[in-house]
Amino acid sequence: MSLKYNCRKISFKDLTIPVKIGIHQSEKNGPQKLTFDIDLYVPFEYSTSNDDNIDQLFDYDIIRSIIYNIVDKGHIMLIETLSDMIIRELLLLKEIFGISLTITKYFYEDCKVSIQTFKDKS
């Protein structure tokens, strides 16, 4: 499947969640703010309604639920691990063909650190 022509991109921007994450002792004292930017690539068969009916479309409310369930499981050491966990769960959904996930961490006073991961089912 070609992402460029055969799907719809659904985006979540600036989903901000307190997450227990980090390798440093100071990071283990409480949650840190992380921001998630997610682009989901959904084939037209799951993202098009022939008669303007929501029941024919992918219900993307589940995306937030999956992310919250993962971060609520406990302390995670690395944002790379968190990214892999989220992508693995989201790609289990039949409606999602591909994902771009950016996680931003506000660890430093003078800058933010982000990682971006791309993955598809191919």
C-alpha cells in the first residue's frame, strides 16, 4: 500500500501527559510532562463513509486510551522504549497501516528533546 495515495492521515497534536519516565534519579521522583504528536495512516476503507455515517469509520478515540493505558503501567526508563510500546499496540489495530510518533520530553531548562519513530505494517 502506498501511503501517499491510498490512505487518510489522522493526526493527534500536542497530547500532553504526565509520565513516569527517565533513567536519572531525579526523574524517578515523579512524573514528567511528555508531549505526543501522532500521525496515523488509515486506509480509505476505514476512513471513508459513503453516506456520512460515523459508524462506517475508524473510531480514533481508542488512540488516547491506548496511550494512557501504556503510561499508567508504571515507570519506563527510555522514551525510545515508550515509543516502541505505543507503536506496537497501535499497529495491532486493523485500521492502522502506518504511524509516525513524536514524543517530546521537557527535561532540560534550555531545550526540549524529541524522538520520532516511523513504522508501518509492511
